[in-house]
Amino acid sequence: MTTSSSFMGLKPSKIAEEIRKGKLTVCIVGLGWMGLPTACLFAEAGANVIGVDINPRAVEILNKGESHLSEPSLKQLVKKHIGSGRLVATTNLQEAASKGDVIIIVVPTMIDRQKKPDYSAVEDASREIGKGLRAGSMVIFESTCGPRVTETIVKETLEKHSGLKAAKDFGLAYSPIRATSGRILKDLQEYPRVVGAIDEYSMEAACAVLSTVVKGGMIKTRDMRTAEATKLFESVYRDLNIALANDFAIFCEEAGIDYVKAMEAANTQPYSHLHFPGVGVGGHCLPVYPYLLTEEAKALGVKMALVKQARRINENMPKHALRLTAQGLRACGKALARAKVTVLGIAYRANAKETRYSPAVELISLLKRRGSRVTVYDPNFSSAEMAKMGYSSEPNLRRAIEKADCLIITVAHDEFKQLNIRQLSTRMAKSSLVVDCAQVLDPSSVEKTGLTYRGVGRGTWSK
């Protein structure tokens, strides 16, 4: 690449140094769960950072030095770098792109109601970036996508609206984010980063940029397609393994086998890594990313039958939890209709404050449709936050379980692991049920108190 740009004219070996000295501007497009932490880490590394988001309320909150997201240590970093002026937020993407030496795209990739990939946010961002893109800038796309999206949607849209050519006038690379809510800042820094690029210079430049925030090293792939596939493969791998655990769990319930005991014994074999089953799979990644892969496979004439079946199994788990609840209540002489049901946990994952695609949300909806009176309690959400989401709640666990006919544990929050089973039996209604979808309680201990127990994968436990 030949250019007189202040950025792309730099040798890759000098890029990280210039970022740390504050001589380069990094534009982060998308200030959501992954984008805002990314912006803060670049500011922490020394870069001048412009964060862009289409949500004016989020931008307003950020420019006051406050975070609109609940993520450990993020609030402090936002306050620090907004206060110092090293980080600013705006809704004007075209202007921000015109000022960026490096432009990093971290916008959401979604699926529509038909579970088809929705890359509209990627297209919109690429269009506005293209309008402001300067020759010699570096663009790094980080949103999870199907193979070929970077070289088609992103590249072609940037070129169309900028009049520039990738690999000639600007650099282009793809590097998927690998991080989990509750530990995003830590993961962004510690996990190795996979990088694919359009040409050798873009590869070296992208790695130099990312090295200022990533301490886990770089994994250079042969091209952008390989990097895109890497993120999808690692996500689908986990989805399949959870589906296998859920399939085994349903079998164990019918066969009179305690899946947890069988899993623990099986995992003493070094090549066995069985997962825990549960009420389903949540978060933005696993419920979405398999469909990005299967749609690409469909275009290539590949069926991906196993990936599709895993999705069906995991998506069916809230209904399975409902069946367990209905069956358990019948054993107590009660019915779902009119039963007072307390659901413990609205988050999709233990000890996290995030509800995107949470299977608990689907389970609560199913319970309400069957006529249950549902109370929801999650220690990470206030009663006001619950009310805003449309749920009846209580300020503490003790009040939430009072006179409940049924208690459903959907997630293994630390507080739920410390539940006093004897207090449950005294506070809940007579002839009441506990449905443990998170394997946090000992089944025999629950039934010794007179409560009826049901659990995902828990067949026979009394022997």
C-alpha cells in the first residue's frame, strides 16, 4: 500500500508506540457491550478515542462520565477517560470517521424473526464510515459474521461510499471479539486475538493496533474468511456441547439416572468434557451465531444438520422446564393455572446482569400463558428494574419465596447456591415444588424437608 497518510505511512513497528503517545485517533463504532469496553481500553492505552453510537441517550450518559452498561470496572474507566477528554462520544459517525486514523466497527449482528442473518447495522455503519473515510486510514471489523461478510458487505460498502479502494487506499482487517459479559475487560485483554486481513500491510497494522490492548497475543490467519469462521466455530462448538448435555439430561430423567452423577464419572476420562444441562442457552452469542453459519452453509449447498438440531434442542429447553414444573405440581396436587410460581434468575448466565436471549424470559412467558402467578427474583436486578421489564418482583429472596407453590431456579447465581433448604420448606406453601434447572441443590436434601423436587437431568437420586 502506498499512501502519504500519517497513519498508513507508518511502519507497523511504530504504530503501537504512536497510539500510546496519544498521537493517533481511534474511532470505535458501536458503544454496546463490547464496543464501550474496547473504547475504554484504547483510551487506557493512550489513544485519543471517539466513540460512536446511534443511541443519543447512551451518548448523552457517556459524555456525563457515566456508563449505560453494568459491567465490572467499566464505570470507573468511563469516568476516568471522559473526564480527561481522552474519550468522547457522538452520534455523528461520518464526522468521527473523518477524524479516525483507525476505525473499529463493533456493531451488533442479529437474526430476524425467520432466524435469518440481519446485517443491517453493519451496512448502515459501513455506509456512514465510507462517507467520511480518509485515504490511508485503517478499518478493523470486529462484529461476529458469516464468512465473506467482511469482503462483501463491509469492503464493498466502504468502497462505494468513499470512492477509495481497500488494500490500495485504506487498510482492512477482521478480528472477532472473544469476551463474556461479567468479565469483558479481562477477556478482551487476556484472550489471544484472531486476525485476518486483506493484505500483508493490513495484517501487520491491525495486529500492531490491537496489541496495545490485547496482552494474549495475535493469531494470524491466512485470510479474513478464516478469521470469520474461527469465531463461529468456537461459538457453535459450545452450543453443540450444551445441546448434547441437554439431550443426555432428558434421557436420564426418563431412565432414572442422575445426569450430574453420570457426567462427573464420565469426565474422569481425560477426553470427556460433558457440560451441565440447563433451562436453555442465552446471551447474544450462542442463540444467534449458529444461524449466521447455517445461512452461509445453505448458500453453499451444505446442510449443517447437526448444528440445526443442536439449536432445536437448546431452544426447546424452556418448554421442557415447563413440563417438569407441570408434572411436579400435579404430584403436589396442584396445577400450573393459578399456582404461585417464583422464578429465581432472569439473567442468562450465573452472576451476570444481562438478559439478552435469556431462556428464563421464555420460561416466564410460558408460565404466564398457562395461568401461573409469577414472581421473579434476581439479586443482580432491583425491583424497579424488574418492573420496567414487566415482571412482578420482591426486594429480597425471603419475600420472593413466601407462600410460593413452586420455586424454579434457572441460573446458578452464588446467592442461590447458598439457599437454606429448610427455610424454603417453612416459607413456601404446603405441598410445594422446587424445580432446579441449574443443579444448585441436592435433590435428596430437598425432599427430606417434605418439598417435592424436580430437576433438569435428575432422574433417580435417592440411592
